[in-house]
Amino acid sequence: MSMPGDTERLTESMERLREHYGVPEPQDRPDPILSLIKVLLSHNTNDNNRDRAYNALMERYDSPEEIMNADRDELANTISVAGLHNIKAGRIQDTLHTIVEQRGELNLDFVHDLSLSEAKDWLKQLPGVGPKSAAVVLNFTFGKSAMPVDTHVNRVSKRIGIIPESMSLDDAHDVLEGMTPEERVYEYHINLIKHGRTICKAPTPHCSDCFLNDICRYYQTHEDEADMWK
Ligand code: SF4
């Protein structure tokens, strides 16, 4: 059997992931400013600690304006459970101030009217906002077809052979996003994460149980070790 090329692997894996995990329900669209704050809290921590820090922030402050103008040490203490709290407090306040300086108000609604690439460029010039953070906000909040490439999406897509192992995270965002049909970017993102959490785990993938192993480059090159993965 000739092996599928990158696009073929993407299409085939997307269909099988849908068959296995289904089509995820669309999420409620959070407020853009609050979504941005949450994403800045999420760096280098797990979802649980990010959520605890975010909830502490919501309890302590009544509005994004209050967060922007808060005493920085107090803000850092409030979000300390997220780790790197001094850096994150600075990034959050600097980002909020940058939005006000550039837009005249603490409001991101204008992003709705930008093209995907304009919106990405605008968000990525904010302090601490890289390609993944920008894509999370654009996809989950604005419903744009941006592909956030987190650790699971990056690992699983490289193992399958959709993108090369050596591809940078920045390029992975643009390439995976460009290859995936716009209307299925959210679904594919969510399903790759589900697969990465349950079967294609780091550091040891459960290849013998995987419904993608016949199209997976990693499996084909490590098949001799298959018994180790049972
Ligand atoms: S065959 Fe193994 S490496 Fe490939 S996607 Fe499945 S679990 Fe991951």
C-alpha cells in the first residue's frame, strides 16, 4: 500500500478521529478581553491551575479595568497558583495598557472585522501573545479558523507524519491551519488533543491500540518495538 502524503494523512486522520471521538460541541464564546487574560495565565501551567488563578482573579477584581490598574504585586499574589506570577502579572497589565493605547479603549470587538491573518498579526504584537495564544483567542472567542498548536497537537501531528518532526512551532501553526478545511479546524484541534491525552501519549504512545497505526509514520518506523507499547 502506498503511504499517504501529508495532506492525505491529515484528511484520513481527521475522518478517523471524528469517527472515534465525534464532533465537539461548540463552546460558549467568552468575552475577548477575559479570554486573552486567561490565555496569558495558561503559559507553563496545567488547566487546573490556570482555572484556579483565573477564578481568583474574577473574585478579587470586578472588571478588566481594575485588573489593568491594580497594584502589580497584589495582582501577582492573586494569580500565584498559576506560577511565573510576577511575569504573568506584568504581561497581563502591559497587554491591557497596550490595547488601550492603540485602540483608545479596553475592547477587542474590532478583531471580528479583521481577516484571519490581520487578526493574528495584531494579537501577536501584544506582550506575551505568541502564535498559540493568538490562535486560542481567535478560534475560541472569535470563531475564526485559527489552529492552536499545543503540545498534544504538535506531538500527534508530527508522529502521524502530517508535518515534519523538525518543523518549528510557529510554522506548525500556519501549516496545519492552511492544510485543514476552515470549517473543521476546531474539531480537528480538539480531537488531536483527545487522541494525545488518551492514546498517543507522551512519552509512550499506545500504538498497538491506535486506529491510526496503519497510516502513522512513527508507527511504521518503530513497528519492531510494537510489543513494548502493549
Ligand atoms: S500509531 Fe502510535 S504514534 Fe501513531 S498516532 Fe497512533 S499512538 Fe500515536
